[in-house]
Amino acid sequence: MSSLTPADRELLSRPLQAMVTVQPARHRWPAPRPVWFELTNSDAVQIFSFASTTRVARLREVPRASIVVAAPLGEAEQWVSLEGSVTLTTEGAYELAERLALRYYAGEPEKLAVLDDWRAAELVRIVFSPERVSRYAV
């Protein structure tokens, strides 16, 4: 597992969006998707997804992915890229979704109604274990 620097951890601890890329299906191009994420105490990054998504199907076949997180416009340029293996589990998926909704919808409590829909859905927690870390900062 590659090590994250304090600057990496600081960036990955902010409520930013990550661009996640999984192995595409045959005859398709890689297509990164923006997601909410959480950095764990062990320097893994986790997201949640509906179990029925193409992303989850692809990760079941090829359990590897990459994530890129960048500082927003208006700040000094900084990004971190993680590549590595993933594990999929239903354990803790809804709890993660709830924590992330509270984090990303802070100040917009009316949007938290989505949690009712998520409770009724089958969610998967996707845990990225970085094996390679790249970064850039000005």
C-alpha cells in the first residue's frame, strides 16, 4: 500500500468530489464519474453505490479502480491520484451513505430526504486500497 502524505490526507479529508474510473466494458472507453468519498483512518478511500450499477458490475469482474481528487478552482493547484484494488461489501454501506449525505448536504437539510430512498435500496460500500499514489501541488 502506498503512503499518503499529510497534504494528501488534508485534501482527501475535504468534502470534494472524486473522479472514479473502473475498467470499462469491452468496446467502451474509460468514463470517470464524480462521486462523494470518505478517507478512512487506514488511508483507504470509500464510496457507496447502488448494487445495480454498471460500476459495481465492472468492479465485481475487475476489482481495481483509480480515483482523482483535485482542489477546486480559485485555490492553488493540487491533486492526488490513487490506483489500486477495491473490495465490495454491503456492510456499512448505508451508514457511509448517511455520513456522506450529512457531509455533502450540510446546510441543505431538505436534500436529506434522499436517505429514505437509499434505505430502501441495496447499497454497496466500495473500499479503495491505494497501491500507487501520484500527486501534484503548486
